Amino acid sequence: MAPKQTDPQFKLRLPPDLKEALEAAAQRNNRSVSAEILARLTDTFRYENKEEIWDRRIAELDRKHAELQADLELLRNRSRD
């Protein structure tokens, strides 16, 4: 006897062309259509998280850059005196 499915389920309406594309991708990747959808959704969230990480890193580097420019300007002003 197969184990009972415990993951939540819901119905999803898809346009026929999207359904066909998912079926073709699932076949190419040797997955079920459900597994293909899950893989693609998971990748989307991974990408989203990477974007957040990069955004934070860029903001941090922008702050450092501003600090270094201020320090450089201070040193230039001191060297003129």
C-alpha cells in the first residue's frame, strides 16, 4: 500500500499552451508535471532571495563608498592647508 499524501493540494487553472509547455519541460527533465512546477517555483524563490542578498550587499558597498569619498575629501582638504 502506497503512503498517503499529506502535502496540501489545490486546483490550478492553466491556459492550454502553458500546460503543454509544462508537460514538455517535465518530459525533458524526466519529472512529473507537478515536480516541474515545484522546481520552477522553488527556483523563483531562490532567485528572489539572491536579489535581496545582492541588494543588501550593494547598499552596504554604497555606504562604504560614500564614507571613503568623504575620507578622501577630508584628506585632500588637509593636504591643501
